[in-house]
Amino acid sequence: MGLNKFVMIIFLTNSNASDDIYFIDVDFLLKNSNYGKQIINKIENLNKKNISELKIKENELKVLEGNISKQKNIISSEELKSKIAELKNKIASYNTEKKEKTDDFNQFKNNELNNFFKKISPLLEEFMKKNSIKIILDRKNIFIADSDYDITIKILEYLNSNL
């Protein structure tokens, strides 16, 4: 009989605690909050700029390769070897630059996303205190839940009004 009372107490405690647990869609907040949209625009603009710069260099390499291909029967074998070596050096330089841009972009993106979460965390904590919420979970870590516990829109409104 003592065990049944113990189980009942745990069940009642857990049912009361569930009212303090909610979830949000963090990706939705990033994509739809005013501050998140600014960050996404910065990231997308840098990505477009990098792609554009790399496309120009890639096209230059293709033109150079085409020129070498057209001249291969006209120029001496030594001059051809020299032009091929020059092309290989430019391709290696392009690949190095592409890798650096990719690494820099990924670092920039990670920094911007970290800044987003650092900036919204205190606001989320404030929202939690005001609304007596104990835990907020990310929607993608939940298998199934009642949609009544989704407070994404309320958080979005709160972030937009406080950022």
C-alpha cells in the first residue's frame, strides 16, 4: 500500500509540472523575428557576394583554359607547358581562396547565429519568469505534443516588441 501512495504522488507531481513546460520553433523565430531577419539577410548577402566573386574567377579560369586549348597546336610545347603550369597555379590559388571564403563564411554564420541566441536568451528568461514557465523546449526535439503548449507566436511577438 505504501508503494501505491508513492506512485500516486509522483503522478500528481508530474501532471502539475507539465503545465510549466512549453515548446517553441526556434527556426521559425530566427526566420520571422525582426532581429532574426536582419541576421539572415547579413548571412545571405555575404553568401551572394562570395558566390559572385568566385563565379567571376571561375569564368576567368574557363576562358584561360579555352584559350590554351585553342592555342595548343599553334604554340611550342614549352610555351604550352608554361601556360598549363600557370593555369594550374591559378586553379590552386582559386581553390585556396574558395576554401578560405567558405571557412570565413561558416565562421561568420556561426558567430551571427550565436549572437542571435545570446541576445534572445535573456528575453526568453524574462518571458519565462513573467509567465511562470519552468522549461521551454525546441520543437525539433519533441516527438509529439499538444499544440496548446506551442508558444512560438507569443515568443515571436515578445521578441519583436523587445528587440
